Amino acid sequence: MYRMAVLGDKDSIYGYAALGMEVCPVTDDASAVHKLRELAEGDFAVIYVTEALAERIPGEINRYREQMLPAVILIPGVYGNTGAGIANVKKSVEQAVGSDIIFGNN
Amino acid sequence: MPTVNPTRMELTRLKGKLATATRGHKLLKDKRDELMRQFLDLVRVNKSLRERVEEGLKTANKNFALARAAMSDETVEVAFMASKQEIEVEVTPKNVMSVNIPQFTVKTRTSDESDIYSYGFAFTSGDLDDAVHSLAEVQADMVKLAEVEKACQLMAAEIEKTRRRVNALEHIMIPQYQRNIKYISMKLDENERSTQIRLMKVKDMMLEEAHHYKEKEEAKAAG
């Protein structure tokens, strides 16, 4: 049985505890990287990461792209939607098709 | 110039390789096309799902920000300290064109919907209840999003790999084999012709030796 976790700044993620997810508040990048690795190696199938944090550690996020588990999914935090999540989907399209044919110019 | 031995054995070997490469190329191309078709369907789902989740989370985040503004840090912390609900996911791998895609089935510890409220209502504001409720509403979509987005990422990687292989076969391997096969068969033909000519020459010389045509001709002319 796998679990789910949420990684990000405290204000954005504290509510997820109510749903029964593992909440991992982090403040600095180094500890975020450390925590993400720890979660990925543990029994976590889905790790939600706030967009704001993900933009600071893109290398770590991309590490898990081609692995079956865990699924690292970006979610908007309390400070607003940065568009990084949708950019990630766009990246998949560009990787597969060669150019972006789904999202157009927006 | 290709560096291959112009022998019959090498030719047979290369022909076998070319046949395999051509078959592999066709198969991989089919695989790529099918993966692409499925990927494009999936990525459209991914896009709409993500838009829906982001919209839902925007509302939830707004509510949480509101709730937090009305309460002290300690109250919030205490409220979520011992959550009643636990969430677990079961992962079943699904094979799509040799790509292993995880499928998530969510299991909550208790089935009671109100178990997401892990706190007594005395010290928290009503905004917090709204916030938790709005978050619970997007939860199912979030899991679905995780599944679809992961599938998209894995398939994109596989498509990229397959496309490289198809291109390598189509533009490098197959032409190279064809060039080598052509070179060997031309070389062999050339050898055959030169043997033929040599034999004809030898035959002429042997006949000359046996019958002395030339001497007779000369004698006739003189006589």
C-alpha cells in the first residue's frame, strides 16, 4: 500500500492533512530536495509539490519524470498559480510530438 | 567506401540483417503511431483535468488563507495535528504499448465523509470547515490528475525513445545495409565477369595450342 504526500510551504499545504495525506512543510531548497528524495524512496506513490517550490528545484522534479513511481505532480500554492503545472504538461507534448500542438500560443 | 568483405557469406548475413531491420522499423513505426494517438487523447484529458484541479485548488487555497487569517497559528496547528482520515493508494501497473503506467485506486481509512474534519468545532472558525470541504471536493480529481499526468510523462518519454529508434533505422541503419549489399553484389558480379573473361581467354589459348590455327592460316596465305 502506498501513501500520498504534499510538499511545499506550510501555508499552502497544511490543509491536506485533513484528507489524510502526509504533509511535509519545507522552507529552504536544500531541505526540500532532501525531503523529496526521502519521500520518493519511501512508500509514496503520489507526491504533490507546490509550483512555487517546484520552480526552485526543477532538476529534482524532472528526475522522477521517467520513473513509474512516484508521480510528482505540481499544484498551485496559496500564493497563486504560476502556470508551472500546465507548462509541465506542455513539456510532455513537446517531448513527444516535437512541437507544441495542444496549447497553441497561450 | 564501405569496409566490408565482398564475400557471399557476408552478403547473406547482410541481407538477413536488412530484413530484420526493415521489419523492426515497420513495427517500431506502428508502435510510435499508436503511442502518439493514445498520448494525444490522454494529454487532452490531462489538460482539462489540470485546469479543473487548478480551479478547484484556487478556491480551496482562498478559503484556507481566509481561515488562517481568522485563527492563530497554534489553533490551526492543533486542528490538524491528529487527522482522523488516512488515505492510501493502491498501485496497479497497466501496460500500454510496453509502457508501464501506474493506476491509482484510493482507499480511505474510514468511509465516513465527515472524518475529514479532524478537529472540534469549538476553537476553529467556520471558514476552516469550508476550506477543508472545498479541498475534499477536488481530491478525487487530484488523484485522477496524478494518474493521467504520470501516464503522459511516461508515454512522452517512450515516444521520444521510439522515435529515435525509428529514425536511426530509417536514416542510418537501413541505408547503410543497402549500400553494403549493393557494394558486395557489384563486387561479386565484377569478379564473376573477370573469371568468365579469363576462362574464355584460356580456352582460346588452349585451342590455339591444340590446332595451331594461326600457323595453318599463315601457311595458307604463303602457299
